[in-house]
Amino acid sequence: MKKPCWITTLSVFAAVAILCGSVLAQENNFADLSAKIVKTSARVKPGDVVVIAGGKHNIDFMESLAIEARKQGGQVQMFLDTDKLERATYTEVPVQYLDQQPTFFAEWLKHVNVFIGLPGVEDAKAVFSDVPQDRFAKANKAGQVVTDVLNSSGVRAVFVGYPTQSDAAVNQLEFSTYQKVFWAALDADLDKISQDGNKLKQMLQGAKTVRVTSPNGTDVTFSIGNRPVFIDDGIVSAEKAAARDFLSRSVSLPGGTVFVAPMETSGNGKVVVTRDQCMFKPLTGESFELKQGHMENYKAESGGECYTEAMAPYEGPKEVFGFFQIGLNPGARIIENPGDYRPQNAAGLVTIGVGDNQLLNGNNKVQGGGNFGFPIENATVTIDGKTVVQNGKLTL
């Protein structure tokens, strides 16, 4: 299943960056990038307990981050994952053991100040693409015990991607192109991203009518009400670090999104998506209606069975309007023909999602965090009559 970048449960805690963009950190750049992440993004302080998690393929980067965190006075522990272990977990471990709740990890989080996560697997498609969805759902449901403590844990989190040939192939891009796309996003002006994010946040908070339209036929309206609005600008500021909500204390690199759980039943209209991905496979010609927030009449020209299979094992309001997101990063860009790449942080890219939104302080609690996001390209967005996105371009 495809998750938006802000969804974080135990089963994806160390690997969530796979879904949130990719970073090339060449060996000679590890030190500089690690210093930026530790000092600016995570704001590691003397005495902080720091966990650094990742995979065998990016252990040099993990090591560099650990050294930098120690130099800042952090008490560091590294967690290592591998493709072989993850593959075996979902294909060889008896299914009854996937139900085991990781209460130990939930307890650990109460004593962790900073979590820096890199992808735990190198070839996600090879590891996960043919795993039955019910096995994911069981593991995610067991991981709910972690989700339940994230807001109260106080942990600050930074999720950093790492490129692989497999990621490039899934997005139908040459590896060299894939790397360049990320570097442009990483080099984007974080201050400008933060400024734009705060403008949108101020406009969205309490908004009575948000309207999203697109040339392909999307026309949806909804209201924000009293729901909090979150910004991922790549920096955990002192203000964010003190926030109650976990999502205010967590960022991804590259940064660049603003997201919110609107009032679920306020969603009405039609959503049309030309191109999408589901479990590493293309998904085209999607459409559905929102009627008082409930998803109806889902259709797809190709690949629609993947969406159905991905959501089937989850229980709860999984087909209820769950979240709304706008990309802010001017360096991230959509690449098509050739390519099939739509990073959710691309400036002006709109995502509308259904399902779990509990970390966003929404009312949809789906055990295991079942949800799905739909990218709306070339969208126009108005907030109480003010246009903030015009044909896929920010107009702030």
C-alpha cells in the first residue's frame, strides 16, 4: 500500500523514507550532510538519546550520522535492518507471529529524544511487491501500539531517503536522473519552503471552504474546521520540538509539504487521477466520488485491483476522506514521458487521501494505519475564495 509521508508506524518507522523521496549522499558528502541533519534538522543536544536506523546498504551514512550525533553530545544507538530479514519476516515467519505487539519498542520510544531513519531495505520492490496484503495489515495492526504512544513520547524524528537502482526503475527513470532530481529538492531554500508553508497553514486553519479542481475532472470541496495544520519543511525548530503532536516534531529530507485532516464528512465532489502507483505498479484512470466524506464508485482503467487488495485487510473507516496535502518544494518535480515520478513534496502537487488520519488528530482510526493517497496533477486550489495553487503551480 502507498502511504503518505507523514504516516509512521513500527513496520515502516525505519524505512518510511523509501516512500518520502530519495537522497544521494555520496561518500565524500556524508560528513557535511550528516552535520546538517544532526545540527539543523534534528537539533541534537548534549544528553539526547539518539537512535539511528537504516539498512546494510547505507551503513556508511548511518555511521557518519552517529559520529556527528556523538560529537554534539548525543548518546547514540544504531539499529540495522536488511533486505533478507524483511523478506523473511513477510514471507517465512508464521503468520501468528506477525500479530506480536512490539510493546518493547513503544517503551523504548519513551526514552528516545531523536530518531533518524534511513531506508531499511535496498530493493523494496523485490522485498515487498508480492507479499500478500493481509500480512502487511497484521504487522501494521500489531504496530498500532507504537502509533498510540508517538504523540506522548516527545521524540523528534528525521526521515532521510537513500537512492537505489530499484527506486529509479520503479519510477521509470535513469539512475543519474533520479539522483539529480533529489539533489535539486535537497538544495531548495528551506526558509522559502517554511515561509510558504506557514502562509498556507494560516489560510487553512479554520477554513470554511477549500475547493480542488483539475482539467481532468476533479472538483471537490471540504472544510478544515478546528483541525491542526502541519508543515514538513525539513527542520525541527525549537518551537516544533516542544509541540505535543508527533507530526510537528518530525520531518523528512527533502522537506516540503503542508498537510491536514479536514472535517471528514465535509468532503463532497469527484476525484479524477490520470496516473498513479500502487505497490510498485502503475495505476491509471482512477476516479471516485466523495459524498459527505464517504468514498463511492471507485473505478480505474488499469491496476484498480491493487487498490482494492491493498485496502481489503484493514478494518475501520478506510474509505472515508482522511487527509489533504500540498507540496511546497520548488526543487522537487514531476517527471513523465519518460518517467512516472510524482514526489508528494513537488511544489503545487495536491494529494487527497482516504483512510487513517489519527496522527493528524482526525477521526479516522484504522487499525494498522490503512490509508491511500491520490495525487491530483495540474490542480487549482482555492481557500475561502483565495487561489493558492493554479494549474499545479503555487501562487503564494
